[in-house]
Amino acid sequence: MTELLVVVRPGALTTVQDGGRPGYAHLGVPRSGALDTAAYALANRLVGNPPDAAALETTLDGVSLRAPAATVVAVTGAPCPVRISGRPVAWGAPVRLPAGAELEVGRAESGLRGYVAVRGGLAVPPVLGSRSTDLLSGLGPPVLSAGMTLPVGPAGPDPVPGADAYGLPAAPSELLLPLRLGPRADWFTKASLAGLWRAEFRVSAESNRIGLRTEAGTPLVRARAGELPSEGMVLGAVQVPPDGLPVVFLADHPVTGGYPVVGVVAPGPALDAAAQARPGTPVRFLRAA
């Protein structure tokens, strides 16, 4: 019999995520997947799952789940209070969730996105090889809602290890994004590009899984008129719309776009930090080594 988790409180935006579905851009399908890849991988490691097992990604105010059968869970990402049937338990460590108990993942104390892994992984049906929810295309399972049930897969052979969450970086007080210029840097004036390294932007409240939008900085100024034909976009591309304020593409980004890309932030720790940057966080671009 398949084990289930029951959604008691879905939170502001909670989705199922795994390693994503790269390789389908030619079909118009974004890669999706967990935004904070290190926190997602850690959550799976803490419960003895394979690194690409599906888990939950929460946004700001957590989630509540009830387990009809006993299991083991771990919460990582944005630090937050974690309780089982009202009793405080450890964040960033594997904890036993008894049969019939309720897991309450509270509001993030810092950062933005949390990850909830359950031993065995979430066994929602895969689409194009991934169980991830894609908010742009609508592929994958729906956003969590109250009363929804989530199937859990069988536990693998790996044991549940000890906690090691404290090696993860804290949520950024300032988001520093190493930027490699190109392919359309020549669409902006030399003075504007020189000023980009000195400018301080802020994370906009309009940011989401598709892209981190910026505000309040010095806009980039175009060196030419007209628009580009739509061209391919990649994870970490920094697109500049007509207002001149950069947008950093995240996991659910469109696969094509017509605004010029001034540069690219390589996947890795910087984009993981972007996943945890709350609205209002200062943003600066650095020359990539």
C-alpha cells in the first residue's frame, strides 16, 4: 500500500520539486526544479534519499502535513520553527514523524524558501522525466492545496545520517551575483556597463520562480534602438527589459526571450543565494572570474 502525506495547510506557495527536466528547451519546456539546489540536496541526504528525489519547496510561511503512516522527514533551506503535533523538533536534521502526527513547518526566520524531504521521496507521477511543478508551463503536479494527498515512495537502502545543515550559508543580507558579460552586452552603452559594477539594486517583490526582478538601481541604457528577434534563454541569464532593470532568470524561466541578455550568472551558490533573497535585499553584480 502506497504511503501518503495529507496537506493540512498548503502555505503561500508550496510546490513539488526535484532536479528538474533539463533538455527539453527545444520543445518549449523550462527546466524547473528546486531553486536552492544545495538546500534541496541536503534535505534528501538527511533522510537517506537519492539526490534527485522529489521534495517540497515552500515559500516564506511553510506548510503543514499529516502522516497516516510513520516516516522520517527533514526541513532545510530558510531557517524556521519545526513542530510535530505541537512539539518543537530540530530544523536541519532528520526527525521521526509518527503515524497520525502533524508536521508544522513555520514561517521563515530568514531567507525565503524551505525544503521538506520525506524518506522515500514524493512519488507523484513524473512528466518528461521529472516530478517538478513548472509554474510557467503548468507541467507537473499542481501547487499544493488543503486536503491534497501526496504519495510517498519506498525507502531506499541508504541509512538516515546525522545532521550537517550548519554548513549551508545563511540567507544573504546582500546578494552578490558574479556576472559574465554577453551575449548582448554590446546593446548597452560603455558608460552604462561600467556603472553596472557600481550599481546597487534591490530584489523586487514581483520576483518569483521564473525570475528575480530588480528595482531601485541605476537602469542600464541601450546603445541602439529596435528589438531583438526572440532567442534562446538559459538558467542565470540576466535579461534587461525596456525599463533597464535587470531580471535574473531562475528555474521556471521561459526558454526564449526578445530582450537583450547583458550577461549570465552561472548556476551554483550565487543562484542558490538568489532563491533565498527576500524582497528589499540589496543586489550587486560582480565581474565573474
